[in-house]
Amino acid sequence: MLRFATTKLWAFALLIMENLGHLGTPSAVIDDVAVDPAWQGHGVGNMMIHYALEVAREKGCYKAALSSNLKRERAHAFYESLGFERHGYSFRVSTQRSGDQ
């Protein structure tokens, strides 16, 4: 968790991107959702996700997506409580060469 002095932080990243499909209609990706454990359960995550979804709507996105580590069952329940549905698989690959820091 990010901390500066005694300030506790929460954060997320929002990517709005144009698509080749859906006639070029943009979509949103919500990433890096983090809430300091001391603030979890106080509505901060709910407020952040609702804000991200509102921005996505304002930008004309046809969908918003996010991914979450399989082990984060509490996060999955949280996202489902906000209307997100489990969909597909998430894949990743490292872009670092061996020896790179």
C-alpha cells in the first residue's frame, strides 16, 4: 500500500480506449484498485468504482472491465456486489528480459 508520512491512500487507474470492434465505441479498463486496509468497509472502494463507471459512461464506453487475482475472494464478492460479472480469463506475460530489474 502506498503511504506518505501518516496519510493513508486509496487509488485506482482508469483506461478509456477506442476499439476496432463495436464500431469504434470505447471501453473502459479499471485497474490497480487499492484501498488501505484501515479504510476498507467504509465505502471508499464503492465510491471509487462508481466514479470510474460514471467517467466511463460520460466517455460513451459500452463496457467497463477489470481483473482480479484468483485468490482475492473478498474483492470478487465486492465487485459482484457492484454488478460486475465473471467473464472469460485474464492472461499475462512478463515483458522483462532475464537480468532486467
